[in-house]
Amino acid sequence: MHYDVIIIGGGPTGLACGISLARDGRKVCILERSPENVLAEPPFDGREIALTHHAAHWLKEAGAWDEIPSSAICPMHTARVETGSSHSFPLIFDAPKDGPNALGYMVANHFIRQALYRVSSRMPRLTVQAGVHIEQATHSERSARVVLKNKETLTADLIVAADGRFSRMREAAGIGAIVDDFKRSILVCRVRHPTPHDHTALQWFDSGQTIAFLPIAPDDQEEHISSLVLTLENEDIERLCACDEATFNAEITQRSGGRLGALSLDSKRCSYPLKTVFAHRFRGPRLALIGDAAVGMHPITAHGFNLGLRAQETLARAIADGPGDAGVASVLSRYERQHRRATLPLYAGTNAIATLYTRDSKPAMAVRRLGLNLANHLMPFKKAITGMLMDHKN
């Protein structure tokens, strides 16, 4: 069976890429290790995505926005960044008064995955093979081929690796990557609390820990819901994932200073190693890397999927403007050049900020407080960051 493009990885970015290419008239196959029932009903994984306006616009055009329950979409009106325990000199970003009334929209990752799978499953030129295991994938300037463990052989003009920040396809292709290991882990879960979150996303760099509270849409219960993103040493995260619920509730309430009131666990606890990735190259012979396989961002931005969407759009546009062969070097060079230019400054800047704001020495703390105070009074800077957060231009 021959396809224009074979996509390895049926996560949100891989599914979005398949949809884009199929809409352009390409014959596409997505290969995913997870079984079909997991794609159709993805489990909660703790990840909450801060969708930009551009991402929301793309999802609407693709037909996926309507597949997301409206009750699961929470507008984000304000973003607040703090350092230290005094909560003084916060850096605050508000939605502009002369534009959309939200910086973006918080949506759980599993709802986005489900919506994209529903769209992809009804597209005539897009095939999704779930529960498959790849035995071999080869690609050269002349051809690309994937052999499955059941010995089925698929060929394509292009293979797209969308298999995550620890991509096996990237490794097999001999493409190295910058891997920043922060030697910490993050714990993500939903918590209930009596104090309203006021549609505000809080990023708080405290001594020895980083805490984020992301607003979640309300349900029919009285208490409010937020997503807790807690960064600590690996052993502390392991302990918090394993302890009983009462102990967990008491500790996270204490760690958050009780600023939202008493916190109570409202979901399963998920943990992830805190490592970021930037591939040395985004392409090989008849191979393109997208999503976390190309750029795995620090979670403080909650914007990883937005960059993944941009990657697949850039690739689809390069293919559409090319000579017809999706895997020729000129197409992949254009994609790599444009996506590297769009992501490298953001990746480097985010990692630099994360490194500075997790150092707890007195000089670092003083620089952090001064930096936030100055930034909060630089209107052009705040306007530029607000524009990046919203990504309103399509």
C-alpha cells in the first residue's frame, strides 16, 4: 500500500497533521501503538492545554472544536507570574480591552485528542491504524518504507515522526537533540478549592518548588476546580503520587500557602520527568519531525500543542507549495528553516527563564523580583508577550 505521507504517532499533533494533509488531497496513513479504544476514548492524563486563538481557529476550521464538550472549555482572562513567598510585584497579563476577552482557552489534552480522532476517523483520504507495532522504518532520498510486525509493508513519499519528545524515529534516523534535564519531575492533577480562580492562570516560582494553578471550567458542584502543576525533586513527586489522599491534600494546601483555600484531590495523579528537547535537525531523507519529536517545550508555557499545530501547518503548507512530491528535499528544507526560526528563540528563552526562576540563592531571588517588577511596568514588553500568548492572527 502506497501513501503520500505516513505519520508515526497518533497523538494530537499527529492527528492534526493527518487532517491537514488529507484536507489538501493527500493520501495519508497514521500509525499508532495504542489500541483503537484508547484513541476513541483517551484517558485523563493530567495535561491541560492553553489553546491560543490561532489554535482554536484551526480546530474550528477542522471541525474538531465542535467535538469538544463546551462545558470542558474554560476561557483564561488573566495570567499571573510570581516569585517568592510574599506574592509582591506580580507580573500580570490581561486580555486586551479592544480585542477578544480571553488570552486563550484551557482544555484538557484528552478532550483534544478525542476530538481530533473523531474528525480523522471520518475523513475519506485518511487511514488510522491503531494498535500497530513497527518492525522497521527506512527512508532515503529515493523512497520511504515502513514494515509492521505483522509483516505488512507500507511505502510513502514522506514519513512524519510525531512520536513524542523521546522519539524512536528521531533516534533511528541518527538525529541528535539538545536535551535539557532539569533533574526534577512534575505532578499534574485536578484539585477542588473554595476560592474562585477568576479565570486566572497562576505561575508561582517559590523557594524549592514551582506551582501553577490553571483554571478549569466549572461543573455542577459548589467548589471550583483548577489544574495543579507542581514541580519538585524526583523523590518528592514520587512520594506525593504514592501517599494517601488526606496526606496529599494537607501537603499541597500547605505548599500553596492556602491561597485558594483547602485543596482536595479531584482526579488521578500523573507525573512526568522535566526534560525539554530541541532536535539538531527537523528532517532527514524523506523524513520530517513535528511536535515534541522536534521541539519538546518546558511545561510552564502550557503551549506545547500550539507549537505542534504550527509545525504541522508549516509542513502542510510547504508540501502544498512544493512540486507535488511530499518528501523532496526542497520541501523539507523549507519546513525546517521556517519552523526552526519560529521555535528556537522561544525554546531558548523559556529554558533560560525556567533556569533562573528555579534558583533559590538570595542574588537569584533578588534578580527575579526586580525582573518581574520592571517587566510589569514595560508596556511594550507586556503587549508583546500578551500577543504571543494569544496568537490571535491567523
